[in-house]
Amino acid sequence: MSMRLVVVLLPLGIALGWAVYNIGKLAIEQWRRTGSKV
């Protein structure tokens, strides 16, 4: 594996994981809110 590939993929993977984490957190919050209302 080339160093350049690692340098490109690492921040990309971190950004992707952070986005997925935030979207999941928001989805759970929204689901809890609608669940408690109903």
C-alpha cells in the first residue's frame, strides 16, 4: 500500500465515519422524539 493512498484514505474514512455517527445520532434523537409524542 502506497503512503499517498493512506494519506488520502485516512481523512476520508474519518470524515465518513464522523458523518455517519452524526446522522445516526440525529436519527435516534428524532425517532425518540416522535416515539415519545405518539
